[in-house]
Amino acid sequence: MMNIQEFQIDQWMRTYGPKSRYELQGSYASALSVNDLKRLSTNPGLEVFDPELKLTYGSYEGSLRLREHIAELHSSEKSKLTAKNVLITPGSIMANYLLLSTICGPGDHVICQYPTYGQLYLVPKFAGVDVGLWKMHEENGWMPSIDELAAMIKPNTKAIILNNPNNPTGAVLPIEFLLKIAEIARRYNILVFSDEVFSPMYFTEPTPPSFVSIGYANSVATGSLSKAFAIPGIRLGWIVTQNTELMHKVSKARDYTTISVSQLDDSVAAFALDPAVLPNLMKRNLALCKESIAILDGFVKRNVKQCRWVTPRGAGTAFVQILDRDRKPVDDTEFGKRLSDEESVCVIPGACFSEGSSDDFKGYVRITLGDPNLLRESLPLLERLFQKI
């Protein structure tokens, strides 16, 4: 990649996170310890890992047990996936990087849902790919327009890139919408790449299935343990696809970055996704985020003249717009700096999600949903800063 720029989100977190007492910049449910995980299990005989395990290189693709659990996560009544459809990577950031390096190159065009995690459109951009941003609309509940997507297709369009549920807005693309995307992609034989790192963190019913199980084989999904499953310290992600040619290409690319993932990470991951653990794990994580949504809803209602939002339907973050006394969006970067410097609270400014116009998400800040107690302590400090703007 040429002319790589600073990754805005990470730079902001490194600058303002450590200096702030209240770190609201995260995007995952409050992290668990190994003992926390063990207490969630309904099978007392299930071990997190075998202490007699020889610490050799692990299985190239990832353990069969883990890949079977991930395949089940991505299966639906229409489409049952197997371990052969799954490849394990060191985190979803590597899964995304391998895919983006494989599916497009100079002279190609891709379409990416926007806003989203910057890696999804910046990696192609820095590789010389023409990137079209498929903008989500706040006035429509942060849903994008299917007609706008159809109009963006070019003869050299190689991929449509999704993030469902969405970071930072919390929007969810329902099954009916996903099927319309698949219809467009099928018409032009375009790959659909769905970053599902926040799935199955859905707060409303019905919940959509993984894109790879809705009947369109030319699709791929990525995920990890970091967000919905609350164990980001286990650096393990995955690629799931029924496209055997794509899996072969990605596997070849992976040879240049990864021999295998840590066996310890693999073991903890397999434990967390085991049927004896996963239901209680997700019950716990969903409860934390739903409690945070209720707290933030009260905060917005109390400060209706100075903030507004669309209630998140999924993922681990809220996107809240801050307004000045004239009800105009504040400079979110300056607000974020002042919030850290004056009140020791760190949030992510909307500018960190903007590409091109810095006004795309003016006034917005991203706030974690993963720790309701942290919100209770820190939101009064935001209200105190409101009095100064």
C-alpha cells in the first residue's frame, strides 16, 4: 500500500484514552476474565484449556472444534455451513486485511457502507482501488438506500462491503434488505463482503442471519471474539465463505502472514462458543448493552436541546450528536478534546469516521454501550461540559 495515512480512530484512542479516567471510546461488552467465562458454563466438566497441551504450532486452519462452532454461528435453516467453510485468523482485523488484499486491486471498484470502521474502505483506497461510499442516512434510521446502491454499480465493481450490525451507528440491515443486496450482487456477479464482527449483538427482533447463509454463495463474512463476545484479549478472528475459489485465494495470502493462531487463544475461543457457554455469554453481554441504551436514552431526553440520537438496534456503540445552544452541531473534534482535557472522559469524534468532507458526521460522538456503570459515572460530566458550549 502506498501513501498510507494515520488511522484516525486508533490515533485518537492512543492520544486521549490513556489520559482519561472514563474511557467511553470502546466498542465491546465489558471484558471477561477466564474465571468469568468458566462461571458462565453449564457444563462443570468443560475446561477452558488443557494444562497438558503441548505449545506447538496449532492446526493451520484452526481447530476443528472451533471451526465447527463458528460454522454453526453462521448457519441458517436454508444453509448449513461446515468447518471447511471457516478459516481462523489472528483477529478480525487480519481477516479483513487478507480479504481486502485478495478481492480487489488497482483498476477495480468497490462499494462500502458508510460510516463504518475505516479499514474497510481505506485499505482498498491505499491499494489504488476506486472506492465508492454508500452513505447511510440518519433521517432514515441510519439505513442506506438500495436504489443508491444500484446506481453506484460500475462495470469494474468487484465487491460490496457491508458492516452489519453497524459501527458506529448501531443500525441493522434486516433480512429483507440483505436479500435486495444479494439480488443486485447476483445480477452483476459481485462479491458481497460482510463484516459481522458485532454479530450476534442484536437488541431487537427479528435478528438477521449471516449474509453467507441467505442463499448467495458469492459472499464472505468475517468476525471475531472481540466485540459481541467480550474477550478482545483473545486475538482470534475468522473468515467464513462457501466460495471455494475465494477461500483458496485467501488461504494462499494467509501463508504470508500466519502459520497458525495461538493454541491457547483457539482453546479459549472454542470454550466461549461452546453450546454450554455461549447462551449465557450472550445473555450477559446483551443485558449490559441494553442497560446502557436505557441510560443513554434518559441522558438524551434530559438534554434534548443539546443532543440527539437514533437508538441503536445492534452492535456495541451509540452515535450521539451534540448540539450547541443554537441547536447547531458542535465541532466534535474540539468537543472531544475538551471532554478529555476538562472532564477526563474519552469518546470518539464523528470526524474519525469521516472520509472526504469533515462535516459528514459533524457533532457526532461514538460512545460505548458495554459498561453501564461507567456511563452512570461519566455522563454527568458530559452534561457539565454542555453548560460551557
